[in-house]
Amino acid sequence: MALIKSISGIRGTIGGEVGQALTPVDVVKFAAAFGTWVLQTTNNNTIIIGRDARLSGEMVNRLVAATLQGLGINVIDLGLSTTPTVEMAVPAKKAGGGIILTASHNPKQWNALKLLNQHGEFINDAEGKLVLELAEQESFQFAEVSKLGKYTQSDKFLKKHIKAVLDLPLVDMEAIKAKKFKVVVDAVNSSGGFAVPMLLEALGVEHIEKLHCDPTGNFAHNPEPLPENLGEISRLMEKGKFDLGIVVDPDVDRLALVNEDGSMFGEEYTLVAVADYVLQHQVGNTVSNLSSTRALRDVTEKAGGQYFASAVGEVNVVNMMKEQNAVIGGEGNGGIIYPELHYGRDALVGIALFLSHLAKTGLSMSRLRAKYPNYHISKNKIELTKDIDVDAVLSRVQKHYAKQPVNTIDGVKIEFNKEWVHLRKSNTEPIIRIYAESDSLSTADHLANKIIGDIKEIISEKSE
């Protein structure tokens, strides 16, 4: 069993001992801490909640709603929803914050409370630390009986979310409808099972083949939309009857695409393709995190814009997008952030923009993918003993490659012409993650292994 407390929320496996897993006691304590923080910092007593379809969702939902009511907070419950829908609902209802009950791409035994500020954006580092302190201190003041919060339910916001997507100038419904697309949707039996088809129908997609679209929470496969988990939709696409495949994670903030021949478009390239479309109509800056593909930089600079890299984490991407006035940004895991709609990863707006792009090019999925620079990322990690000073190791690596361009805003990223290596330490365990990118996977692997060798040599020197 596992329980992970971080600045972005609390997540863990269901069942087990208090403090060792995501038990009802832990859910109540953390919900009370966040509710207290909202009351103290916003003087606003309304919080929006929503959840994905995982099996523990209803139980956790009831615990969170009752706890917030006990603090005197009015709860608007969107029920089964998507993360971006809750994000948009918070400012729309002028709420003090939001809680999304989802463990994102984690397996079904996991759940989590993901925390939003009054703007519908994930709370930042300082705010998260305050919530963690409140939870640790358990200094909650619950309301007397006459001042308990009200509980209301609303199923209107997904339709509002989709309408807002359709109203975007760059979403070309006529072009999409004219192409008579045939699409397969894999929603891993969660909220995307109704949200994505609803959007596609509104866009005028001719045929929608639903795969694992029954929101039971019984995930049909590992819910992280990686190639190794998408064999079933890939085989279906291989039959040649469909134009594209769409895959979302349980809370619909990550988007993966499958080509007409069953090959993967590449989760790193979801953002690249959508950014290419946006930049054709509005030249500007883009942002992704340090571990995302260089292809976004290439596409941005070709269009006349400037690319910026942020520390890993959605809140860091959003902050840099605001600083650099980026027209689009996101993360290489299929997370698209389009500020004209809202500052949050949103698979629904990603789908609408991508389909507009695909329709206007007149290309097949595989031919569109072939237009973009072809990079490969090698993802590795080194497990270390707890007595090793990871910061000191990273500092040594930085000095060793001081002649190369080095970025240290989040670990150490070293650039070698169009290749790079990014080293980051884990916040929860003694691990260094090593990502490398090149125009061939073998070269990326070789580059990563070279850095891994350097790290092992540094560790060996320190132990002598």
C-alpha cells in the first residue's frame, strides 16, 4: 500500500492502515486541510469537485463533499467529469478552489485529490506546502450545525466545456465535417467514454467506434496511454477501416493518437502537431518542459516564434507560459495547454484542434506525422542508496559538461547540438531519472548510457 503527499495533492492506494494508504481518514484530513486553506486565503466558501470513473470514486467523493460541508463550505459536485472541465468550472462559478478526484494514469487501485486554486489552476509550491502543514497540524475549525455548507450537483459543465471548445476560432467544424472522419476512441472505461464521443459528435465526425467507453472504472488495460498499453486499438486500426485512433487517460487531460495503419503518432508529437496548427494562424511563443521533445522548438522557430523550456510539472509549464505570453504549450506526455480556452492540460481542445489541422492538410495521419522532425527519447533511471547525495552527484555531472549548454532550473539538462540529456532526481525516492533524445533511438540510448556511466564513476569515486 502507498500514500504520497506532495504539493500538488495526496494520492495513494485504497485500503490499508491510516497514514500508509489512501484511507477514509486520510481523505478527510486532507480535504479538511485544503478547505481550511481556501477559507483562509480567499474568503470564499464554494469549492467545485468532480471525479473520474475509478472504482473508489463514489466513496472518496462522498467523504470529500461531507468534509467540506462540515467546514461550512458550499460544494458544487460535477460528478463524473474530466479534469479540464473542473478546471474551467472553478472560475466560471467564481469558486474558491476545486478538487479533482483522480489518480490520472495510475491503475484502478489508486485515487487522489488534485487541488485547484480559485483560477482553476493547480496550486503552486508555496500553496501546497501550506496545505500539507495544515493537514499535519490538524488545526481545523468545523462549522456549527446552522452554518454547514450546502451540497448541489450539476451536470451542465461538460456541455459548457464542449461549447467553449467549439466556439474557438481555430476549431473548424466545417472542415472536420467535410472529411467524414471515421474515428476509434479508447477511453479505458472512464470519463472520456462519454466526454470524447460527445465532443466528436458535436464536431460532425461521421463514425465513432467506441472501445472501452463504458465508465465503470474497470480499466480494460493499463490506463497510461503509452504504446505498450495500446495493442488493442492498434490492431483495430490495422484493419484499415478508420482514419485515426484517439486515446485518453482516465481524467482526460492526456491525448495519444494512433495512425490509420495502427502505428503510433507518438505522445510527444500530439503537442507538436497541434502547436504547428496554432502557429500557422498565430505566430508566438511556445513552452514545454525540459524532458519534452526538441521537435516543438524546431516547429516554433520555423514559424518565427520562440521556444522556452520549463521545469517538469504542469504548474511550472503554466507559469512560464504566462511569463512568455505563449500561444500554446504543454508536456510531452500528450498534455496540451491552450490559453485561449484555459490554462490546463485538456485532451478535448487537443482533439478539436488536431482534427481541424488534419482536415485542412488533407493528409493521412502517417503522412502528417512524417512532416515533423523525427526524434526519439530514451527514458532511464538509476536507483541509488539513501546515503548518496544526489544533488552533489548532479553538480559533478554539471561541472564535467561545463563546456556544453547546461540548464539547471530542474536537475541538469545538457545539450549537444540537436541532442540532449536531462537528469532529474525523484522527490519521493533515491532515484535519478535520465532522459536522452536524438534522431535515432540507438543514439539516444548510447547518450543516456554514457551519462549513466559518468554517474556511476562519480559514485564509485565518492565511495572509495
